[in-house]
Amino acid sequence: MSSENKRIHRKSANPYILFILSFVFVILVGSLLLYMPFCASSTSQVTWNHWGNFDYYINCFFVAVSATCVTGLNGFADGLAGTFNFAGQLIVLIMVQIGGLGFITILTFILTLFRSKLQFKNRYVLAQAVNATNVGDVVKFVRNVVIVALVFEIIGTLLGLPVFLKIYEDDPSKGVWNAIFISVSAFNNAGFDILGSNSLMSPVITNLLADPSTQWMYYYLLSYLMILIVCGGISFLVIFDLASRLRRRKKNEIHTFTKIVLATTAFLLISGYVLLLLTDGTRGVLSPFDALFQTVTLRTAGFANVDQSKLSLPGKAICCLFMFIGGSPLSTAGGIKTTTAFVIVLSLYCHLRGKQVVAFKRTYSSNTILKAMSLLVLGIFSTIVAMVAIAGFEGGNEAITMEDIFFEVFSAFGTVGLSTGITPVLHTGSKIILCVLMFLGRLGPITFFQVFSTNMNKEGSLHFKYIEEETLVG
């Protein structure tokens, strides 16, 4: 870090604190707005006289956390469509958009629409908050992120119009709103929709599959949703890198980061598809197309077109593993990220073979490996603590098994949103734990540690070095 950066770093606010507080602010404001009667649907029977209903507010808070952390879990049994009117649904969608791109990213985009210059101090804080590597080009980077997101969401909306205008022939405005909502939700890997109480299992969608004349609409809808999910979770850096080479027709190789993300994502999609076919395709629970959609939605999207409670135990275990990994860095997805999984597997493979950690003609630093291992350990520790705590709250509920809790916890930490159906009946304490887990999963455990230690790598500032010790392990 240069002397100028160090001086700015000391004087400016901790960017990680700003990042966390921005999410907290959106969640609190969003939950209070959803709690207002003007957001309630006519069927939810919520009026000003219901103010003070703690359980209702907890569910509103739960939805606010789930939307801002782009998860998709919902504490209301009637779903978003049966609980909130247009105003409430719009607030949820705004939180999804802010959560997917980041409050600081959107705020910077708005502030710099008509002026491109920011003070170096502000650019430095922004670069740290959005993980940008170039402080000088951070404003351009933020603009590109927002523009790319909007382009994908607009294209997704246009692709969805033929289906939703056909479904809602009597109310075209509702068809347009559904197309917009599900497009934004899919690209941001949120998993929310306003079709019914059980995501894509709503009769509105399943009836399409039942009628031979409308089956194409079912497969068409899920196909373009899969494209949006993958594009949203693959990392903006990858999109920028590929677009740059297509636009300028560069002959040099793509960035190593892009190679890692594409290779790992492809491996996860192919292996997940094959494994789910073996575990649940052979049992008739998943068709080949359902297995493909299930594999893609595990990229932290959370849309469900099959009943998750009917999956076999091995199938649920596979889903939990893929939900835990999640998407890629600098994307709308959650989880420990594909690059983290890549570095961990590569390190173990090279260590067992007694070789240097090398891939794609690059070596990887011990700091990168240590950070990846730390993310893995912190992720596992968080999920175990959450499972034990929720099991304690739900101990007297025989309808909820440990298997259900296991699935719910991994879904929350990976900000996926898939559920076996237990979310609405969970204890208030369990919902709060899931909120913490969603928040932790969206921001990343390392972000919280950076709040207390902004200089996690202090070795360069020390004027001495301790003697290295080899100790017995294993």
C-alpha cells in the first residue's frame, strides 16, 4: 500500500463497516415499510389495528433480510403474492436489487450520473467496499456493473413477456409486472417470485406443464431463468473480461480469474446434474430437465420447480454441498464462492502429490490459500452453530426433522432460498438465527473480521521475523 493510500486509509471510515451498515440500513427501513398496512394485500387482513403484532413484524423483518441478502426464504405461508400488494412487492424488489448489487454501488452510480469525479478518499473507500482492484477506475467499474445488470434484467423481462402475457391475458399489467419481478429476482439470484406460495411450484406454472399446448411455455420460462441465474452468479469481472475480448477481438488469453470461474462453474453444473440424476432421477423424483434446473438453481438462485422435501437424503446432501459453494466473487450470488472451492481442492491435490500449487500456468500464494481455508472453516463453523441453535428451538416440534434443519441452514448461509417447507412454521428464535446466517452468508465471514482488523496482513510492516517452527499435525 502506498504512503498516500495509507494516509487515506487512516483518515477515512472503515469501508467494511460502511458496507455492513449499508445492508443493515436497507434491512431496517425495508422491514418497517413492509410492516405498514399500505403494503398488505387485501387477503392478509393487516390493518393499523394490528400494529404491535410482533410475529408479523418478525416475518416482515425476515423477508427484508432475505430480500436484501438475495436469498428467497419466506416466513409467510401465503408467499409474497398472498401477503403483500403491489407496494409491498415493489419494496421487496427494490431490496433485491440493492442487495444484489450493493447499496454503495447503486448510491455511487446515482451520485456520479452527472459528474464522474470523486475525491481520492471516496474512491479508495468505494474500491474497498466493492473489491475493485483499481482505485482510479472504480467509478467506471461501478457504472458498468449497474449497466450490465440493468441490460440483463431488461432482456430477461422481454423474454418473459410472451409467457406472462399469455398467463395473465385478462390483466396484461400483471403479466408485465411478473415478467419484471422474476427477471430481476433471477439475475440477482434471489429466488423470489409473486406467482404463489411455493415458488415455481405454483399452480400458475405447473398447469403449463399439465397442458400439452402450453408445455413449451414451461420449458421456455425455466430455460431463460437458468441463463439469467448463471449470468448473475458468474461474476461481473468475467462478463467484462469476455465482453472486452469479443469487442476488441483480442488474441491474448483471458484472465486467470475468468478461467477459474468458468472451469469451476462448468464442473459444478455438470457434476451436480449427473449426481442428482443418479440420486433422484433414478427414483422418479427429478426428470432430466428438473435435475438440470435444480443444479442451476443451487448456484444460489433458490427457485424451486419440485418439492424439496421429496428429495432423497443423498440428494439433499448434494444440494447442501453445492449451496455451500455458491456462485463466484463479485457477482450477485452467495456461498463461499467457486474460486474458494477451486483453491482449496487445488491446494489439497498439490499437497498430496508434494508439488507446488499451480494451475493455468500460475502459482497461488500462501495468503490466498490461507484465506480460502479460513472461509471454509468459518462457513462450516457458522452452519454447525446455527444447526445446533435451531435444533434447540425446534426440539419440541416433531414435524421438523434434523434433516430439514440441515437443509434450511445451508440454504440460508449460501443465500439460496430453497426449503423443504418448514420456514413459515419455525420458531421466532430460529428465524432470527437464519437472518444472521443469511446476513453472514451474503457479506462473507471475512468482511466481519476485517471490521476488527483492517490490516490482516501485517507481516510487511514488521521489522523482524520469528523463527519458523515445524510441529506435528494429523
